[in-house]
Amino acid sequence: MYYHARGQPDESELKAAIAGVAGAYPTYGYRRITAQLQRQGYLEFGLSLNLQTE
């Protein structure tokens, strides 16, 4: 029984989708961007988006 760290999921596609929505709708905040991504099928209902800009 040893701890095995999980690998980091590839978020490049999600980050590109966020950038696309933010570019198309520059006045949208994080809540509206999250809702738009849910409509587009990137996020399942109930999952939160916690990506910080670098």
C-alpha cells in the first residue's frame, strides 16, 4: 500500500477553449466563460473550473 501520485491531466485543449471564449467575448467574466464552456461540452455539469493564469 504505497501512495502513487496521479499524472497531471493535459489541459492544453481546455486552455485553448478558454482563450477562444475570452477572445470572442472580452466582457465575459469567469462565471460566464464557465457557463459557455459547459454549453460547448468542455465541462460536465457540476464541475468547477480552477485554472489560474500564468
